[in-house]
Amino acid sequence: MKNSTTTECLLFPDLFDKPVVAKFDQEHASSDGGALLLKAADRRLGLIEALSGCLPDGRQEGKLTHSLTDLVAQRAYGIACGYADCNDAARLADDPIHKALLGRDPINGDALASQSTLSRFENGVGPKDLFRLGEALADVVIQRHRKRLRGKANRITIDLDPTDDPTHGQQQLALFNGYYDSWCYLPILGFISFNDEVEQYLFTAVLRAGNAPAKLGAVGILRRVIDRLRDAFPAVRIQVRLDGGFACREVLDFLDEQSQLGYIVAVAKNSVLERQAKSLMGYARRRSRKSKKTEHVFGHCWYAAKKWSHERRVVIKAEVVRLEDREPKDNPRFVITNLRATPRAVYKRYRQRGDVENRIKELHHGLQIDRTSCSRFWANQFRVLLTAAAYVLMQELRLRARRTGCARAQVSTLRERLFKIGAWVEVSVRRVVLHLPASFPFKHDWARLAVALGARAG
């Protein structure tokens, strides 16, 4: 609001001793003053350039205002800042920080792309382009950690997990799923972790129809990422962890064919496995009755489903759960593995995949990866990949922030602490100055992260 009138301010005459006036009249200001960290993170990764390089540009040169790189950057940076929809473009068109993120003059530079331009962009991408984008995303993530670890890692763990993406319109391939009791998509997300590190790094996000079985596309994803990991880390031992939906012949046979690869795959209980676990369950009940607590007993057996090509080792966790004011409950669990470790050690490794659920929650609640509201399926897949790109940038920031209070912060917390800073932008002939609040509570964390990303302290 450029002019000061009574209709352009808010008066609170009775809150304090003096009337309080709020005016939206600060030009060249932004509420995302800290978001320049995103561009600094991307400079280290080269993610935006890698993704935009996968997209052919069939537009007429004389009519171009925004390059493909700018469009990809605008969407990825916007999603990271909490603007998941193309509709947000109208509100951000002249934001000086978002213009600076695209390399434009914050004050006099061209406005950002409009909602209609971004929508045409999202709907103009085809399946072959999306395949290349997915490959580029995985390459950037793997090469980033190859450089970080200097090509040396003892163990790399791959986790795949499907998740539900409820839909509320007429989107292509949004189908009813009885398990989730909703119309939805079922994207599959892939993560890799290194050695004993806690963080699991997203490397793929593939949108699928609402009735897709968990195994759909799993072998292709695993084959491509395993090949890339072996190229980047030649001597590494690879471990694959999957939940029960992947316990099928195609996936298990593929895993058995791989050299120097261990796997742990959950399998649903059935009458045969329950008979195998009967003696262990009896022992667990006796221990639970004696201790009056939840008890676990571990063992293993050899088992082959009818469609399997051969028997495989199955680790059994015989568990009796005791909760206050409730009857004890049997809870046997089973995982298939080719590892030679003790049953307890194998199951402990499998339980560690539970942290993937936290990464998926971040993607849903922190970046709204389920904002797949386009009518075309491929446009929604593109949105999922753009959200994945934003998450990769956020994970890079979290990695760089390991010596600050943001080292284990959720995506939404990173945004609130590092990006959402009121800033006034001043541009001179020699430099651009961001005037940030002196009272900003996380200024020291922000400054340390900026230095870690290559800024010069002055």
C-alpha cells in the first residue's frame, strides 16, 4: 500500500496508552528475508540447473520472458518458503527477495512469472521429461554425498516407502483405495542414508495411481539407484529395507541377484509363519507374565511362499504387549533377510527404517507434497518432483546447520527460523543491502549457516 489513508491502516485505540497504527506501506520489503540461503545451497548442489537442463524448450524465442531455469527455481524456492500453489505467484510477483533468488534486481528487475505462466509450464511437461528429471534428482543427491564423503562409505541403506496422497477433484488416475478409504494417489518415495548417520536423504518421488500395489515400479527404482551408488562408491555394502507391501517374488528375486547387497523386507503374518513362531510366543508369554511388562523374544526360521522360487530366512520377533488396564496382546512380527546377523540385530536394523515416516511427514506437512490438484497426471508428477527438489535443498541446509540449533529441525521449523525474516531491501550501485531486524532471535544460527554456505563474515 503506497498511500497513507484511513482505509490503508489499522487502528487499535484501546490496546495501549497510545493508539497503535499498522500500515502496509513499506516498499521494497519482504517477509522472506532469510530465503537467500536457498540460493546459496543450490549453488553448492547445482540442482536447479540440473533439473532445468532436462526440459526441452519449444517456446518461440521472441516471446520469452522467463527462462526454464527461472520457472523451475521460482517453483522450487517458493515451495520451500511455504508457497505450494501457483496461485501464490500473484502475491509474490514483486517480492524483492524472490526476485533476487532468480538473479534479478530486487527493486527494478522484472516481476516473477504469473500463475497462468506457471500452470502452462507445469502442464507442458511429458513423461520422458519427467523420467529425465527423476534421474537428474537422484544424480545430484548421490554426487553431493560422494563429494562429501570423498567416495568412501562402509554402508549405504536404501529405503522405499509408499504413502497416500488424498485427492479432492477430477485428477487423472486418482482412484479409490479401500485401505486408505479415500480417492487418492499412491506415490512411492525413496531415501538413502550413509553409514550410521541419522538423516535419510530423498532421492526419488514417483507418483502412482490410487490403486497401485506397493511393488509397482520398485525394481526399476532399485536397479537404477543401485547402479548409481556402485559407480559413486565402488566398494560400498548396500542394504535395502522395505515394508510388507514389497514382499513379492519379483522384488525378492531381484534383490537375491545382486552381489554384496543385504536386504530386510517385512512380510505379513500368516498361518504358516504363526506356527513357526508358536514356541517363541509361548516363551514370550511366560516372560511377560513373570515381569508384568512387554517382552520380546527373537528367533528365525526358513520359509517359502507358494510363488517364491526358494526358501528364505525369516527373522521372528515374538512380542507380548502389556498396557495398563488392558489384557496382554500377542504381536508377532516377521522380516525376510539374507543377512547372517543374529535375529535381534537384524530386527534392530529393520526398526531403524521407522524414521522414514518422519521424513514423509515433513514432505506432507512441511512442503505439502500432496498438493497435486492439477487435472493432468503428468503435471501432478511434475509438482511432486518440484517439491522433492525443494526438500533436497532443505536437507542441504539442515546438513550445513549441523553445528547450530537447527541441526535436527523439521522443515517447517527451518522455514520459520531461517526464512521468515522481515527485511527491507536497499540497492545501490555497488551492492544490495538487506536490513534485517536486530532483535531477530535466530540471527546467530542464520549467520553461521550463511558462512557455512560460502558467505564471507564481515
